[in-house]
Amino acid sequence: MTTLTSLRILIASALLLVATTLLLASGQARGHGNVTPQDVDTGGLPELGDEVRAENPFREGNELGKFNAEAVAVGESAYAGNCAGCHGIRAMSGGLTPDLRELTIWDDEYYITRVRNGTDRGMPAWKKTLDQNAMWAIKSYVESLPKPE
């Protein structure tokens, strides 16, 4: 075997390794993590019904704001079981997904639509798994976290 042939084999092997690594990495990014939906006990939160709300009712100052502390507690557990695998512990994204701590109160309608229907980039639709009580509790929890610096 000549030196030129050995060099070609080495280069081909390196290219194959790089291509395999990129393929696996892109699959993880598009796959949005391995999420097995976890049940959420919404406890004593008032039932919001089937009509989807466009604003977080559990936010302090809103219609059901007196339930904010309970919603935050429910949301923390729901987030840990259903969201943290992709969006990071305490909503601190590793960069592949949005940093949820940067959402503002003006994002409520956007948030509920994305969570319910998912995205074409790998976010699963949660409307068959979580009711809006759980979804708004998760938003309440995320809003309670300190904003990124």
C-alpha cells in the first residue's frame, strides 16, 4: 500500500467520522429530546375549561392571580417532568431551544399556541397531554424565575 493510498483512506475515514457526528447532532436537535409526558396534578387550581385563554389567568393581577403561588408550585413540578429535558433545568436553555426565561407577559398567546400545537422544528404538541391549567401553571413557574443576565 502506497503512502498516497494510506493518506486517502485516512482522509476518507476522517470525513466519514465528521459526517456521522453531524448527522447524529442534527438528529438530536430536530428530535427535541426524548420526552415521555408526565401527568400533572393541578391540585386546587380552578378548572379553566376547554376554551383556550389568550392570557395567563394565574399571573398576579389577573383574574385568578390569587392562585399564583399554587400555580408556580404546580408549574415547577410539571416543567421538571415535561419540559426540562429539552428546555433545561430552571428554564436555562443550553442553546438548542429558546430560553424560556426571556418570554414576556406579551408572549402569552404565542406561548399557549406553541405549547398546544408544537412546532415543525421538533417541539411536540401538548394539547392531548396537558390541559391549559397545567400549561398556564408552567408559564407561571417560568415567569417566577430570575431573568438571564
